[in-house]
Amino acid sequence: MTAPSELLRTTKPDYVESGWYRSAIPLGDPSPERLRQSIDGISRKIRPEVALEADGTTVRAIHGCHPFDEVCARPITLPSLAELAEELLKEPVYVYQFKVNLTPPYDGAAWP
């Protein structure tokens, strides 16, 4: 991985300008494919964390799957991600909400 100071130097201008940052550097395990597989598996289960559309069958979102799914928990525990966020914000960070939106853009009901 790139040195933290180099990553911060290249990240900060993008973050300041747009309010978010998309890393060109892979953050490590799990891969996007492993995350997709895990989320697909969770979305097929009947659980309180799986929110459905009004039709009762289309999965709209999965809320808070990190406490029970190791693959989903991994990205929020990556030291490199937390360290970068803390450097950008100049304060400690924590996970407030972990949600996977599955409804395609412009489909589904409005969020309350």
C-alpha cells in the first residue's frame, strides 16, 4: 500500500473539493467480488436487517450486516481506511451506519 503521507497528499484535494473520495488503490481483502457474494447471500435471507420494497419481495437495502457477517465487517476494520479518515477529518472516526442500498437508481419508493 502507498505510504500514509503520500496517500493523504493525493487524497485530500479530492476530498476537500467533492466531500468524498474514491480510492484507486485496492484496500485489501475482501475483494469487491467477495463483498458482492456475501451481500447476495444475506439478501436471500429473512432477517430484520433486510429491508424490502412495498411488494414484499424486492430487497431494497441491508442495514447493519457488519455485526453478523465477517466479510462485511472487514472494510470497516481496515486500519488504513480509519487512519486516512482520521487524518482527513482531524478527529477520531467510528461507524455510525452501515447500509447497502440494492434498489437500482430511480426504482423503488422514496426513503422516508
